[in-house]
Amino acid sequence: MHDSESDTFVYQTWPEKVSHMLEKIGVESVPKERGTDLVEKDDYSSRAFSQTTRMVTNLGVIELKNSNIDVIQIIQKG
């Protein structure tokens, strides 16, 4: 490592990363614990279409403040 680089790395979950990015553009949000929101309990996509990926990983949920959108769910397909 170069002398100008920090030796400490801060681990962040995906909801924390996205919430931090939203904060930079002025959107208030709160990352929630994985598996605590009702949105995460339902199926992610329809199994009726052949193009739909069956393996979907839930990466978490972000709750937005002062917005018409309640929550954003982050998923990974593949």
C-alpha cells in the first residue's frame, strides 16, 4: 500500500452503501436489517416466464424518508 492509503477498511452492507450514495444527492434514507421488512417475504419475480432468473438473492432494504416511495429492495439476480 502507498503511504497515502488508509490501512483500515470499513465494512458496509449494500443497503448502507446505497443509503450513503443517496445521502450525497440529498435523499434521506435508513438502511434496514435484512429480513425485517414485509417486502422481503414475497417472491421476487414470476416463475411463468422462461427468461426470469430463478436464483435471486436478497441484499437488503432501504427505507426512504420524506418520499412517495416507502422502501427500496436491493436484490441480486444470477
